[in-house]
Amino acid sequence: MLTEHLSLRRPRVADEEAYGDLFLRPELGEWLRPEPLPPFTIADSREILREDIRLWGDLGFGPWVLIERAGGSFVGRVGLRRTAIENESAVELAWTVDPDRQGRGSATEAATAAIELARSVGLDEVVALTLPGNRASRRVAEKIGMRQSGEVQHAGLTHLLYRLALA
């Protein structure tokens, strides 16, 4: 799938190095795995990639790999995945963008495409989770029309829950 500035594609095994480079960035760890959680390892990034590939096969949706159309550089990963919110199944719209490429609208652009995918596969709602201090992530959620719906415990930490009804 193409958007204005990005090529969005399913992840593949060949993305292992790009996933490792992304998830091992300390700047991302501060928002995705803050203390007291352990930092990401290369094994974690490989497992995230395997799960992303599996989701596409099992569900017909999952996180995309984002590639810059102009230069062909890896930008990050954005898309849909299953999660649990307070023991209830939900579909999360998650975004992870290379810190060097943040602030250029890539997460918003790809998340907007993911919302369209969610509608096309018949989902009624998507959610997003972000740490309260992650202003950039909160801004993406708000730009794509999500509304804050309180706080929840997720991965042992307090997160803000955002929701977007699709039906």
C-alpha cells in the first residue's frame, strides 16, 4: 500500500536487522519498555518480527513495515495487533517510528491507513495505549481522531487508553 510519503508493506524475515536497529534504540525503550521493565534485546526484536509476520497470516492484518518512498529508508512499523485491555480482547493500533524520523507525520500517515484497513476487515473499534508522558504518541492518537478513555494497567504500567469507534 502506498500513502503520500510511505510505502506500507507486510513484514518479512529479511526485516530482522531493521527491527533490531529500531527496537534496540534507547529512545524507544524509554516509551515502550521503561524501567522497571528490562530493555529490549535482539531476541525480543526477532520475536516481535515473528509475531508481526504471524498476525498477517492468521488475521489478515498486522503491523506494516514503513519505507520512505523518496529514499527507500526504513521508517518504522505501524499497524494493528491483538491485545488485552483489562482482560478484554481488543485490536490495538500501535506505532513505532525511528527516533531520527519522528516529527515528520509518518506515524499519523500510516495510522490513518491502518484505520482504513481496520474498517475494511470489519472491525468495530481500535484502541491505542500510551504512557501519560509520551506527548508525541498522544498527539498521533488525537490527530487520527482517537479519544482518551481513561487510564488502564498494561504491561505492569499505567497507560492512557485511546479509542476510536469504526462502525
